[in-house]
Amino acid sequence: MAARPKTFITDFRHLPPLSDDELDQGRSFAAFLSCVVAIGSMEGPDARVRSPIPCRCRPARRPCPGVILIARHPRHSEIEWRCSECEFSGVITHWEGSSSDFSVTAPEAVEVVAPATAPNRGPATLEGRWHIVEMEMWDKDAIDLLGPGYIEFQKRHGSMRFVAIEGGLDCRYSEAEGRPTVEFSWFGGDDRDDASGRGWARLQADGSLVGRIFKHRGDDSSFTARRFDSTRSPQ
Ligand SMILES: [Zn+2]
């Protein structure tokens, strides 16, 4: 018997309220859709993104290896999503102004100014692995719980680890206050639960990286990071 395509049309205003459990664990379909909206809303109209959100399908009881591709319709605000590997797909309408809509908050974090003289701008200056040396919410021992805390940017992708959080990043680069800046959404785990959120970081005059990481409906914390090879101390 052929599998029927699974396309879900969702009016985001009519989502059932999420329980705290679902929010923490990100396991319900509503929590999944919230993550899709969070990432889709960060993108401009016309955007097409390969998100780090894993497909929820389990054909033959094995997890589908696909990730969710997200597209914003160029003329109206619908967010279309589909699995990179299977038929799992859908359309989300009326998500604007919801608690998962990051399109309003994103510009406030980064005020884009005209590019300064060019040699020091763009992803290249931020790419690579940065050691998280300080966070507002946690001390160094907590940051390094799973191994040295870090954030890493590789063109549009990246990863990070601190405290019990490990996640994949979806990155956009710009300049703000005349400095290379990255904004990102992230999706991954916090301890054993799924977790997601957003963040930004900006290169400082002293070569360090300063930014803020937000967990979706959870904590947020500023952080300071240094280039991995510049944090080796002779102790
Ligand atoms: Zn799939």
C-alpha cells in the first residue's frame, strides 16, 4: 500500500496551548510547529532554509533521516515546510505576532549599518570555533559541564555546546555598529530534551566575541567567547 503524502495545513492561531512539558521537551506536534515558525520568522520573505529540525516521521519505526526545509512565500506570509527525505510537509498561516514570531525581535538585536571598508567583514572573520569563557547565567564549571563550552560558525551552519545544551545553528551574517555580526537560530538538546532558540554575536575590538543566546521560552544569557587557539594558557 502506497504511503499517502502527509501535508498539514495549520492556522497558528488555533494551536492547542502547549503544556510546560511539551515546551521543555519539544516533542508535541505543536512544539515542532513552534520551532518551524521560530526559524521561518527569522528569515525574510522569499527565504529558503535547511533547518536543523529533524523530521518526526518514523517509517518502519525507524526515525526518518531528513531535516525540515522551510520556505517563506514571497507574497504572503505563509511558512511552508517539508522534510528533505520524505513526504512529511505542511503550511503554517497566521503565525505573525505569536510567541514564536521572532521577526519582530530580530531587528532590535542587530541594527544593520552601511558596510564599512571591507577587509574585515563577513562570515570569514567569525568562522571557526570560539571557546565560551564567560556567561551571565553560569560559572565556568557549569559552562564546561559536557566538555569545554564552545560556539562554532561554518558559513550558514554551526554548532554550540554549553552547560547541558548542544545544538546546531542556522546562521546569517551582517554588520552592526561597524562590526561583523552573526544572528542564528538553533535546535538541539538540553540534557535529554529537545530545545531550540535564537541568538546573536558580534566581534569586539579586542578580538573577542560577545553575544546573547536565547532558549525558546526559556532562559537567555549573554556570553563572551575567544578564538580557540587564543585561549590556550600556559598554566
Ligand atoms: Zn521525513
